Amino acid sequence: MNKIEIAKGVYNVGAVDWDMRDFHGFTTNRGVTYNSYLIVDEKVCLIDTVKAPFAAENIERISEIIDPTKIDYVITNHVEPDHSSGLPALMQKAPQAKVVVTANGKTEVLKHYQQEYDFMVVKEGDVLDLGKNKLHFVPLPMVHWPDSMVTYLDGEQILFSSDSFGQHICTSKRFDDENDLDKVMYEAAKYYANILMPLGKTVSKAVDKTAQMPLKMIATGHGIIWRSYIDKIVAKYKEWSSGQTKDKVVIAYDSMWGSTEKMARCILDGVAATGVAVKLYKMSDSDRSEVVMEMLDAGGILLGSPTLHNGMLATMGALLIYLKGLKPANKLAAAFGAYGWAGGAQKDMEELLKTAGVSLTEGVTLKWVPDKDEMDACFNFGKEFGQKVLERNQKP
Ligand code: FEO
């Protein structure tokens, strides 16, 4: 990616990690970008750096525009290493620069990099005059870490939004309207579900603050920059962070000798008979990050596993541990599965579902292989579950 002037005197000098496929457990099939922005005004300011292996690229792009010794401020919106681990290399080239952070950010930078930079600690409402434009600082703790903040450039009306509104997608085209919007929105939803889902309340406050700013651009920390579909992505964030759900059920299961799979398909038919949309994923063949994205707006989730060694299959355990951290909001959930001489999988799944914060309802199990009556029972179970999802969504 070459440097790109996104507005007068504002450049994207970040890096594109085309090969990145696993972002701490989030599968990133379209790669990851680490966006870093240089503002050349009467004062020179860098918004975020990049992940350490890309620091040389970041510095090279900056150097094509301006000598790094001219940088006055390095704004560190977020200390997570995908945005800040390039800071030590950058500061070697720009030792005169002040590092602008929140109070939590200063603590985190010191612990991560063990360097006493010339820190400038900012809080809500603080303003930095760059000359023609001013930068306004808006701390947003827990969107995504305690240090997190966003920065607003008033003249050009650009919000440097750090992790919010991002997507893990690599493309040589850097703006929303230059790309397939459906693909970008898909990646934005996947990103929200896998990174921000447990932080819905704090994200909701961030969305309210964003809605008050006149915006020509949202320059994200990851992925494409929003300029033509700002209203669309802000509306989606409002919807996702509110925990609003649809008449939709996601069934995620795994199977050993086919019985739990037969159950899953009968249950699916039962849910579908109520008119509720339903999706089915076999976890040994599915992308966990995509399944979680589908759960984001689903009113119900059903998890199935046969019993192996008195417990659930490891594939289901991995999904449930992930869900326990993500705390999906407003979901009705149940567990199902087949067992042989003794059960155990359903209990394992139910315990983890409870810790994930869902509303648990009674599930269904059967011994060995489903017969005709048991297949009917699974269909009816799916039908009742679908009805319950409809009733919950109708409640004000
Ligand atoms: Fe993109 Fe929370 O780091």
C-alpha cells in the first residue's frame, strides 16, 4: 500500500498484512490492516503506529512525506500491540515527539515498552491546536481496552476511530465506496461480533458520541475508511450494541457417528416450520468466527454434541469457551445431543452456556441412534424453541 492522501494534509501511512489469518482466535480470511495516519498541519501529528513487524514500512511511508524528526505528536489511541508495537521503532526516528495518551494509556505504554517517553496525558474535552485544524480527544474506555480513545479532527471532520467501525479486510482500495459494500459490511459484522460483542454497553455510548459529530470520514484503525456509508455503519453499530435480535436461530453442533447430526437436522426442520430463519453449522467443518457472527443478531442458539468420555466434543468446548468470553446478549439457548451408556455432554454445554449469560431452556437428548418417535420429538423440540424465540422478540 502506498501512502494515500485521504484529505488535505492527512495521509494513511499504515500497513496491509495480506497474509494474516488468525487474530488471537478470530479467523481473518481477508487479512488485516494496521492503519496509521499522518496529519501535516502547522504541527505534525501521527495517529497510531502499526504492528511491530511493519514498523519499517510505516516509517518509510512517513519519510516520503516528511522527515520523522518533524513529528510533534504521536497520538496513541489504543495500546494493543496491533496499533502500538511499532511505537518504539518510530520513537527512535522521532525522539522529539510527545506521546499523547489517556492516563490508562500511559500506564500501558510504560508496561509494554518500558520507555519513558515525553508523555502528554489527555482527558475528555481536551483539544490540541495543530494550526488550521484542532484535534479533540474522546476517551472511550473498553472500546476496546481501558486506554482506548478516539480522536476527532475538526476542520476536515475526520474521526480517527481506532478499533470501532473497523473490519479485517485487505484491499488496495482504501475507501468504502471503492469496494463491494456487502463484503465490507460482512467483515464489519464479523469484526464486531468477534472483538466488540462483550462490550456492547460501552460501544453504545461511543456510538452516541459519534452521532453528535459532523463527519466527513471515519478513519478506522483497521480496514477501509468510511466516507460514503457513514450513516449505514453507525446505524449497524447502534443495532449491534443494543443487543437487538431477529427471528433467527443458529444451530451449531458436532457429531461422532451421525446421531447428533440427525437430531440437528430434525430440530432445524422444526424451527423452520415456525417461520424463524435458521442456520446450521457443523463445528468440525466450520469457521468459529463466522458462526459467532451469525449469532450476533440471532434470537436463539442451539448447541449439540454427542457424549465422549462423559463430556462434550472438543470442537463444541472451543466454541463454548469463546462464547463465554463474548457474552452474547439477549439469546435463548438450549443444548442437545446423543449419548451411549452415559451422558455428560449436555451438562457440560449447559454449564458453559450459563456462564455465557444466555437464557437457558430445556434441551433434548437421546440414547444411541434416534428412532422415528425420537426424530419427531426433535422436530417438536425445534418447533417449540422457534415459537419461544418468536414470543421473546415480540415482547416490548
Ligand atoms: Fe485493533 Fe484492540 O486492537
